[in-house]
Amino acid sequence: MSRKGNCWDNPVAESFFKTIKYECLNRYKFKCYINFNNTIEEYINWYNIERIHSSLGYLTPLEMEMELKESFYKNVA
């Protein structure tokens, strides 16, 4: 385990939090928790359903998940 604040604990989570701060949270000043929560929820839905990722072959995370599940079930059957 690394010390608190080091990215070696979970690089995927650290990368996502960096992205959400850069692409979403730094644009707004929130006056209440409800607005903050709604913004985060909308961003996560957009990130997973609409935002393409070059590391996934320009697919969305949802599209990649569907492809992986489809290929898994083809190999199992």
C-alpha cells in the first residue's frame, strides 16, 4: 500500500476523479448538495453512455461492456 494521496492505490479511480474534476466540477460553484449531486449523476451517465474513449477503440464504456458480455456468452455456449 502506498501513502495517502498517492495514485498507486487505484490508478483507474484516480484517473476518473481527475477527469470528472477537469471536465465537470471545476466549471461550477455549487450552492447546495442537491445541485452538486445532480451534476455528478448527469456527468457519470454521460460518461458511461455517450462519451467515447480512445482507449476503448472509440466506444463508450457501455458499448464496450456489451461487446465483452456478448463475446463472453459466445465463448461459454
